[in-house]
Amino acid sequence: MIEDTMTLLSLLGRIMRYFLLRPETLFLLCISLALWSYFFHTDEVKTIVKSSRDAVKMVKGKVAEMMQNERFGGLDVLDAEFSKTWEFKTHNVAVYSIQGRRDHMEDRFEVLADTVNKTHPSIFGVFDGHGGEAAADFAKTRLPEALRQQLLIYERERERDREKDREKADRKERSGLSYPSILEQQILNVDREMLDKLSASYNEAGTTCLVALLSDKELTVANVGDSRGVLCDKNGNAVPLSHDHKPYQLKERKRIKKAGGFISFNGSWRVQGILAMSRSLGDYPLKNLNVVIPDPDIMSFDLDKLQPQFMILASDGLWDTFSNEEAVRYIRERLDEPHFGAKSIVLQSFYRGCPDNITVMVVKFKGKAGEH
């Protein structure tokens, strides 16, 4: 009985393999399933077909991108992806700036130097605009030139004082003129001019302001907002040149509250729920409430003591993805590149997902002993 059953099962198995697994049978089965799915599950079939088409398009796009990267040499292909990309290069300064993932480019920068006659300290500025380009454009156009004019006057007067008696020089020092005082005065002047101009057209734009004055033995840095500077000293250590002005900081929070304002969290802490920094140039509606101010923090550094290798001035697009220490290490390894590492670190920040405009300025010091 058992043997008969096994024989029957074996026979049925051979029949199924012979008829059901033949190519013709499988083809008819697929056609039948396709027809059944089409008539009774149309939406599902359309979804599968659409997904398949999208997947094919995505693969084609990736292949095209890989071919394009290979054709244009890797990183350089990014230049074609940004509607605005700015570069600047001299013997000791390099800047690289990209629009990135933003719809508009609101970063600006400026370099004014007289390396031949040295009639005034070199002037370096980074301005990160918000609410439009107008404020950053105004600051870039007016502030460095205003500083240059004032510094020329100041340096001429100092030279005359040196040629005369020390008593007059002492009186000059007591008058309060210095690089920090000139920076503060001109930044506040430019902010007043900017407010007058932009408020007349109801333009609510604002900007950060990070400016450095570099002389033979001294570096003076003024900051308003959340652009940031950092220096690499002789030992490779990161030395902060500025500190961000953020609404959540105790000092800023108390000042805002005292002025009758408030801060709230909307992706980040913001003044009046609007601005993600507590100090800026422009922003006339918030200036009218006195909750945002233009007062710069100013720091001075002895170059003979620090013996710096280079400094970085950058908009917050960089600092969203790099710490001070990491940025210094990254640039230090790339100082021999054409842009002193500025281009590389900008593109690296973009690859890390930075959603903002990114501007990086690298100022390279020639000697180990602070010689520029």
C-alpha cells in the first residue's frame, strides 16, 4: 500500500514537472496573472510601473552625475551647480564663497590692503546678509572704505606725532584714538547710514559684520552677529578671534528682556521669534524696538606673542558644520593648496549638509614669527 502511494506521488510529480514547468506553461501563467492584475488591481499596477520608471530615472541621473564628475574632475563640477560662486586670491589671502542650497546669495566679503607702502593696516571683512542682499551689499561697499579713509588719517597723525615731541604723542594717546575705537566708531556710523537708507524703502534686511585690521605687530577684530574668526597660533592651536552674538546667551537674553523684548525657539532661538542673532547691522524694525543692537565686540592680539600661521574669517555656513579646532586642523593640512584650503573646506561644509551660503577667507602669515 505504501509503495503504491509513493509510486502515485512520483508519477504526479513527473507530470507536474513536465506540464507546469515547461516554458509555454510559465509564459501563459504570467500572461494570466498580468491580465488579472490589470483588471482587478489597476491602481497597484500603475503605482508599481511609476515607481519603476522613477527608479530608472534616478539611476540614469546618478550615472550621468558620475560621468560628469569624471569628465570635469571631481570637485570642480560643483562650480556649475551654484548660480553664484565668488573667488578671490592674492599672495597671502584667499576667499571662496558659494551660494550653496539657498535660493539667493547674501554673503559678501572685502579685502583692502596696501602691502607695498603700508599706509594703513590691511582690512578684511565678511558680511553675512539676511532678509535680502541690501544690508550686506551696503556694509561691503561702505565700511571697508570708511575704515581705510579714517585709518589713513590716523596713521598720518601718528607719524607726525613721532616726528615731534613725545608730549604731543602722549596727548594723542589720551585722546582715545586707536584701532578698536576707529572700528567701533565706523561700524556704528555705517549702521546709522544703513538704517536711514533701508528704512526709507521699508527694506528689513540686515547683516553680520566681521572685520579684522592687520598691522605689523597687532591684529584687531570687531564682530557683530554670528560670523566668526579663528586664528592658528605657532603651535597649531585654535585661538578664537570673536564670539557669536546669540539670543540664548545670558548677557544678550537679559539685555533683550530689559528692552521689553523676548526670545523664542523656532528651529533656533530667535529675537522676537524672528532673528537668530542678537546683534546685527540693519534690521530696522528690531532696531526700533531696541532689542537688536549694532554694538561690536572688539578684541586685540599681539602677533609677536602668538606668532600665527593663518587666520580664518567665515560666515556661519562654515561654523554650522565645523568647530574652531576642526577648521584650524583642516586648513593647516591644506595651506599649500591654491586657495590655502578655503575652497576645500567650503565644499566639505557643503557635503556635510550645510543649508546656508558659505564664505571662507583664509589669511596666511608668511613667517613663524608673525611676519606678514
